[in-house]
Amino acid sequence: MLTIGLGKIGVSDDDKNQTKINVLDFGAVGDGNTDDSQAFLKAWKTACGIKAGYVNLVIEKGKTFLLKPIKFEGPCQSPNIHIQLSGTLIAPKSINEWGGGQNLESWLIFYGINGLTINGFGTINGQGSVWWQQVSTDHLLHPLDSLPGCNKGPDALSFIGCNNLMVDHLNFVNPPRRHVVIFNSNGVTIFKINIRAPETSPNTDGIDMSHSTNVQIHHCSIQTGDDCIAIGPSSSYINISNIACGPGHGISIGSLGLDGRTDKVEEIQGGSGYAKKITFQGITLTAAQNPIIIGQNYCPHNLCQHSMTSAVQLSDISFIGVKGTTTTKTAINLSCSESVGCTNILLDDINIKSVYSKDVSSSCIDAHGSSRDVIPPVKCLLN
């Protein structure tokens, strides 16, 4: 039985099948200066090999553990692995100390582990400012894009092939790049996490996911320099609710279709695939830039061939109950491809006003759908 409460996070003491593993027993020091990477790997290898009903890997409160890039691999013997992260994990302070140059993709990787839970009110601090200063923003691209010649800042925490994953009650601070990445995973729940990075920090997305299904993200506070949450290719059955986002670039879908590839789920000119059955509902805006935007011809880093006219197909997209203020003149921007267009777009119960008491407007390119009770009116929407 799992119990989650203010007094304790983790496995209940009355579960006789619980086995506790403490990283301190494997040589970890926790003084913030000693490299504890090998001690963590030893503790993980032991925890992953135990067949008990529940395995609880303890990272104690009051300790600060310095870790270099590390990969925790599965599969594990136990169907339920719990990491009680109550202390603080910190990354190396300089790029040279990371040991992998500028081509690292992630700092902490959990790979192929089913039934993993991580919580405990602890902190994951990527100490990313040194990366922001030394790595050009033009090179902070998505690692899955695998563009030649691109040096990428590493993500802080990545889950790859982790099914039935739960991450909750944690704090994330200043990653070199993205805070949390979910890839090729099914049945993921993330809640009650706090994410913090400066508004000026490049590409520090809060939570990114791709090739994943049945993902629940709720009751999180995200302040960062890029997307609060980004949904990438081949993602479905995603539910995001009760998110406090800002500063940040909001909740986005994309980018998709880079180099003409086919992606399913901001859209990139020249790509193919689809994004459909998407609802944005019950959203409050406070001095937001570009509150409602569809960018089917979006092209980051000038990597697209602008002569291409095909695009990812967009359909059945609804914006319902979106209210608040904006700092930009165009509050609703539906910029669809002239060759494919967007179909069945619904705008309902929208009220967006300027923080400067000025008129706001809407804009469309080949957007098809309907609207009702919308301020500003979207007269450019085609039937």
C-alpha cells in the first residue's frame, strides 16, 4: 500500500514486504562537494535487483548530493520501485566537470523502469546558468532532432521507456536545458511539483513529452524561460489541469514535422502528420503574450525550406472558457497552412482584454470553424 501525505511520502511502515536502501550506506557523503555518482549507482543496482513487493531507495533530507551525468537502468526485479528524494541533488558547477563536453543529452536518466515513483519534497538543481552563458541558444535544440553539428545543453531529468511512472512533491531548479523529459512511456502521472528557472534562461521547458500515452499532469507550478509544458510527436491521451504557468511560453503542442517527417500530434512548415482532438479549457490569462495561437507555418531556428507548402493537419481543436488579459495587440492568431488549413476549430466563451486598455484583435489564415461569445471577435474564421 502506498501512502502519500504531509507527514510522509512513500511506502507505509506496515508493509512487511518493504525493503529500504539508503544511498549513505553505499558510500554517498552528501556534502555537496564529493562526487556521489558511483555510490548512487551501487545503491540503485542493489535496489533494482531486489524482488520484494516494494523497494524504497532513500535520499535523506538535509544532505546535498553532487552527481555527474548518471543513468539508472531497468528493468528491475520489483514491480514497484520508490525513490524517496528528501535531500538535494546538484549537478556539477562547470561544463568541464560534467565529463561529456557539450554534447550531453541529459543529466539524470531513468531508462526502462516500470512502476517507478519519485517523490519526497526534495530538490533537483541543475545549476544551469553556466550552460546558458556558454552554449548558444541556436544550439539548444531538441535532442531527438539529431541535427548535425549542434551542441546541446543537457536536460535535467529524463524518463525513457518508463511505464506506470509517478513523479510528485518535488522541486526543480535551474536546469541546463529542459527540466523534465518524458519519452516513449505509458501511464505517467506528474503532480504537485514546483519548477523554477529565470524568464531569460534559454529553452528551459518545464515538462516535455513525446511518443508517450496516458499522461496526467496536474496541480503544478511552473516558472521558466520557455514552454511550461510541451507536447511532442506521437503523443495521445494527455490530460493537463490546474497548472500555474508564468513566466513561460504556456502550454504548446509541437514542434512537429521537422525535415518533412510525419508526426502525430506549434507545427512546422513542410512536415506531415496530424494533431487533432485537442481542448484548451478553463484558462485564466494574466498579461499573457500571444494568448491563443496556432502556428502551422512555425519554423524555429530558420531550419525549414520555405518553399514547402504541406503541413501537419490540424483538426478538432477547441478553446473554451479562456479569459484574462494580454500585452499583445493580436489576442487570437490562427495562422494555418494555405495548402492544408485547419478544420473544425471552436472558440467558445473567450474574453481577452488588453492590460493597456487598448483594443485587441484577431487574425486568421485559412482557419475553418466556428465561434461564439468571443472577445475579440474572430470574423476571419471560415465556415
